[in-house]
Amino acid sequence: MIGHDDERLLDDTLTALADPTRRAILRRLAQGEARVTELAAPFAISLNSVSKHIKLLERARLVERKRMGREHLLQFRPESLRKVQEWISQQETFWRAGLEAIDQMLTDESKEKR
Amino acid sequence: MGAKVEARVSHRFKASADRVYDAWLDPAQVRVWMAASLRTFGLSGEIRRVEIDPKIGGKFFFSDMRGETEARHWGTYLELDRPRKIVFTWIIDESGEADPSVVTLTIEPETEGCTATIVHAMDAQWIDYVSRTEDGWGRMFKQIDATLAESSSLQ
């Protein structure tokens, strides 16, 4: 069973992932931690705008802020993606079994006709 | 909220596109492969009802027994284009009626046989529901999940 916190987190995760800039930020962070200013550089948007994107990513717990002295380092946290990944795996397993069963059925039918 | 998540599976068939297409809409054939598919998950595969109204806007209803519980699946055909495409909603509980998941089956004829691809798209709210469900697919996949979770890595 999953609770309300999990549900909200899943919503937050999908909202966070629904934007190309945020996905690009995640791809960058997946390669290693970075400062906010470093993240803003490749995007043609203001620091303020990048901060807003990062807030959404933090809310979805896809990104975590670490304080190193006076610096804020951002780190990618992939765990929230797990629920989404789980659903995809479940459906793929189900439909794969269906297609394989159809294949088997049609193969058997062909043999019977011979 | 609008964010969609997709599951996608492809399979190559030696059988023709027509035969693969018909396997989805002929109740007698659906009974055979649905039962076989459910048995691969360790379920009885005891099919109770298979009702199909194969027209756009027509409904289908499949159910099978899992112990004392009747697991029900139903939906509406949104597109039917023999032998290339079937689009249908996929619902496992009344609460899914409002915003159902959508399954798109495309069948590409090839010189010998065909390739079928299934894309199952769902929004966040509905995924939550599936995760919570103790009966129906949620339960059925729980054990598979345990196995998959170990091998599936997140990028």
C-alpha cells in the first residue's frame, strides 16, 4: 500500500519530468553534482528561472541540495523515479506475456492445419 | 495534470498481420491466449467472461477468477483499422472510468509475418491507483515486481 505522501510525490515527480528544461537539468546532474550558477549557464534563461525549476525538482525529491560551506551543491536523487519505473515494468511484463501467448496460439493453429 | 507515462512492448510474429489482429477481437481466441498469458503469472487462467463488441465506440469485457475474486477488465474501442491498429481504453475498476489508461496496438505487416507493438499510456493519478490495488493487476504484478526491481536500474 502506498500513502498520501507517496501519491503526492509521484504527482510531483511527473510534474517535474514534464518539462524539457528540468529534464536537461537532471541529465546534467546525473553526470555529477553542480552549483546553481553552473546549471544556469547552458540554458538561455535567467538564474531566477533556473532556481524555480530546481525548486520543483527538489519538491519531487529528484534533486537534493547539499551545503558545502557557503556553496550550495545540487545532487541527482533517482529514487523517486522508481514508482514510475515500476508501473512501466508491470505493464510491459503483462503485455509481453499477452503477445507471446498470441504467438504460441497462432503457431499451434498453423500446425493443426497442416 | 496531463503528464503521461508509457509502457511499450514489441513482438515479431510469423503469423500474418490479419491473424494477429483477429486474435484480439475474436472471443474464442481471446479466451485461449488470455488464459495462457495469465497462467505464466501463476494464476489459474480460469476465464469467466469474454464479451467483445468490435466496432468504434463498442465495449469489451474480460474477466477471470483469482480464487474467490473475479478480476474484471473492460474498455471501449477508440480505433479499429484491420489489420494495422487497435486503440482501446483499459479499465480495471469503476474509479478508473473518469480517466482511463489507453492501449494502442499497432501491427506492421512484413514480407513474412508482422511486428506488433503495444503502447500503454496512463497518467499519474491512475498509476497511484494501480500501485494501491490489492486485487486485479496490482496484486498480480507484485511478485514479478520484486524480481524486476532488482534487475531494473534507473538512469
